[in-house]
Amino acid sequence: MARGGFRGGMMGGGMNMNMMKQAQKMQQDILKMQQELESKTYTATAGGGMVTAEVTGKHELKSLVIEPDAVDPEDVEMLQDMVIAAVNEAMRKAETSMSESMAKVTGGLNLGF
């Protein structure tokens, strides 16, 4: 007795090839976007601009600028807090940028990046 349907026939194979091509293009787009984001820098300040931190898209601290007025030997803890705040904010900016860019490329799919 014959059964109906296309078991892996032309229609199914054509759709799979199209999906594979789309997946490959998405993968290429993701790699390109990651390279672009890794080359960018993200800057944040703390203490009203007394401390400025710049990080790369690879989450590496690239530069740290401390204004001389921020250095108070009587209050080193405040300077430390400003450095931490500036670096953390720059890192958040880098992460947010990467997440937003990834969402654009993947169409909102959660691919674990």
C-alpha cells in the first residue's frame, strides 16, 4: 500500500538548503559584527569627569585618566570608588552595545551569545 507525502523529497530538501544558506549568512554576519565591536572603544566617566575609563570591545581596559584634583591623600577610597565606577560603566556600555548589535543580526533569536 502506497503512502502519501514527500519524505525528504525535492520540497523538503530545497527548504533545508535555503535554511542552511540563511544560517551560514547569519553566522558570517555575526562574525563580522563581533570583529567590528571588538575594535570599538567605550568610554565612561565618574566623579563628575574626574575619572575617565576607556575599554575595548574585548573588555580590556585601554586607558584610565585621573584628574589631579581627584587625588586626595586623605580620601584614597573615594578615588578607588570612582575608578571602579568608571571602569564598570564602560564595561556595561560595551556589553550593551554587543547585545543590541547581536539582536539586530539574529533578529532577536537567543543564540547564547
